[in-house]
Amino acid sequence: MKLSERVINSLLRTFFRLFFRIDRSELAKVPQTGPLLMMVNHTSNLEGPMLYAFLHPRPLHALAKQELWDHKFMAYLMNMWKSIPVDRQNMGRSTMDACFKVLDDQHILAIAPEGTRSKDGKLQEGKGGVAFIAHKKDIPMIPVVVMGFTSFSRNIRRLRRTVITIKVGEVFEIVQKGGRIDANARQALADEIMMRLAVLMPNEMRGHYKDKDIVFNLTRTVKA
């Protein structure tokens, strides 16, 4: 790791420790070896950097909106963290190839299945693109829920630290392997992936998936 990267990562961890109260014990559930798709709810641009900083040295790469590369400093950070730029309207072949390479290299690929940030912290409908990646690579997935960042701006004005809750679910995989997957099947799989996140949250925070029956037909838990 370059000196500049060590310095920035150290500053990043200091930032999170100063302004937040984070119980990181759940992160111990994340496997330390092998390729992994990390499915994360998306309420802030801080989830990715936080997970990157506190899962280090486990290599983690995240999909990030390509607009972040429009600003020099953010572009520097994105490139340093080896994030993958994505057009949220059209996930092209180059983006897919970059995702596949991360997994082929036995690293973690972090994805927000919702595709865009939730302003109120509640779950939005999952997008089919994430299901395509999951089905294509057929590797383990893990659901990670991060709650609390939506209170950051209010708390910082009151000089209060923000409490961040992290919940990590069980590693799971797709039941039906191989073959083609059409648009309807992709959406059904994306919804089931989102339900893996929903079960880690209070019902009132499940948004699009609130009050829905928790049934897993397309995925199964991976036994340790």
C-alpha cells in the first residue's frame, strides 16, 4: 500500500471514530477469504468508505456512480479505492467485466441492489442488474445493512455523534444455477436479495418490502 493511501485510510478511520459511534462487531461475520458479493442498502455516500476502512486489509471494491469521477479529489479517492464507475441508467459491458475481474481475483464486490440512494433510509425496490451479476458468477453473497447515516447532518449541527448500526446476515447463494435468466427472473431474484436485507431491519424501515412474507425460494443459506 502506498504511503498516501495509508495516510488517507488512517484519516478516514479517524473521521468515523470522531463523528460516529459504530459497533463493528457484526463485520466479523464477513468471510476473510474467497470471492464475495456484498449486498448493502444505500442511504449515504459514506457506507462504502466506512466498510472499506474497517474491513481492511480484506480487499473490497464498490460500484459507484460515474458522476463521482467528475470531481478531481473524489476521482482520486475512487481510483485509490479501485471503485468501479457505473452508469446507473445503463450498466455497460465494461462495468460488468470490471465486476467479474474483482470476483475472479477473490475479492469482495460491494453493490447497492437499490441502485440509488434512499433519502429516508427505507428500502427501495431492487434492480435487476445486480441479479444478473449474481447469477452469472454464481458465488456466495452476504447481506449487510447499515443504519444511522440519515441522521448525520442533523446530529453534526447539534455537535452530537451519530450512532451507526451494522447488521450482517448469513452468507447465501442462488439455488438454480446455470442457464439463462430473463427480465422477470432477474427481478424476482433481485427482490429476494432485497428480502435478505429486509430481515435485518425493523419492519418500519423495510420500505418497498414492508409487511411482505419472508420466503426464500431462489436462494439458500450457505452452511458454515
